[in-house]
Amino acid sequence: MIDTHNHPVSEPVWVLYQRTLEYFGPVATLLERDDHFPPFGELLPN
């Protein structure tokens, strides 16, 4: 698992999140914001 939380969530994401809540109603949500991923090959199991 990679979970860096390097940057704040951008405004367009919050707008989309608000629209999603309006559609689905109040539901439990986990919002992740990650950055600096290693190359994809390093994430794959050997």
C-alpha cells in the first residue's frame, strides 16, 4: 500500500464529491490523495 498524502485535495475533486453525495445521499466515504508513486513494475508482485 502506498499512501503519501502529499498534497491537499483539489477543488474539482471536492465539487465531484459534493455532486456524488447529492446523488447517493450521505454515505461513508474514504478519500485518498496520493503522489510520488514508484514505477508500476515495482508495484507488481514478483
